[in-house]
Amino acid sequence: MGGLLKHIWTDNSSSRKRSDDNQSSSPKRSADNPRGSERRAVTVPARLTWKDQRGATRFATVLVRNVSEHGVYVECQSPVSIPLFRLVQFQLEREARGSDALPGSLQHGRVLSAVYRVSPPKGSQPQGLALRLIVDPRPMAATEVERTRATA
């Protein structure tokens, strides 16, 4: 490699304080946060279903810890063997689907998702999985177009 490395130092302490002060119920992007939508902390039971490498269907009961429009972080009650990028069906338990804190895509049933981070259990902390929700962005864009047409 032999090239020069440029180190960039950033101090996030002031930006963290500002983002905590500006929390609202609306999941919008802020200037300090590069995410497409804000994460919302929740504690909701859910279920994962996937096929293992032999084709056998597997199930796991999980607890959703935070959610955004396109992703969820779940904690597994018992450790599971799911490799990165495995496609899984994510489904909230029936009694939890009506919550206003959840995106609309999760309130209707199963959502195809991809595992993109696996956090192994550490001490008393359970195993965690970050899932990317595979949802069609077109319905949201279509409703915005309809609103624009209705006001024109």
C-alpha cells in the first residue's frame, strides 16, 4: 500500500446533544443524521422464518429493539445460526401490529428482509440481528405524486 493516510477527527458530542434535544414523533432526516429516516426505540415481540443451508424451515422468536422505515434491530431470545445476507421473513406478533410507532410496511404481516449484521451474545446481552426490510419504495412515491396532482 505505501500511500499516505489522512485521519479525520470528528467530535460528535455536540451533535449528539442537539439530536437528543430535537427528537420528535416524526421520523424525518435531520442535518446531523445521514439516515433516510430516524430509528424509533420500541420493544415489540416478533417472529423470524428462514430456510437453512439444507432447505429446512427454521423459526425464531425475537424482540424488536428499534425500527426505521427500512430496517429493524432484533434480539434473539435464544442464539440462532443465521448467516449474513440470508433472506428471512420478518413478522410482528399480531397484538403488536397496531402501534403508531411502527412503519406501515410492518403493520400488514410478513416482510421479506435480509440479515446484514449479526451481533454475537456477550455476557447477559442476547444475540442481535440487524435486518434490512425489502419493501417497495414506489407506493410512497406514488402517494406523493397523487398529493401533488390533487393540489395542482
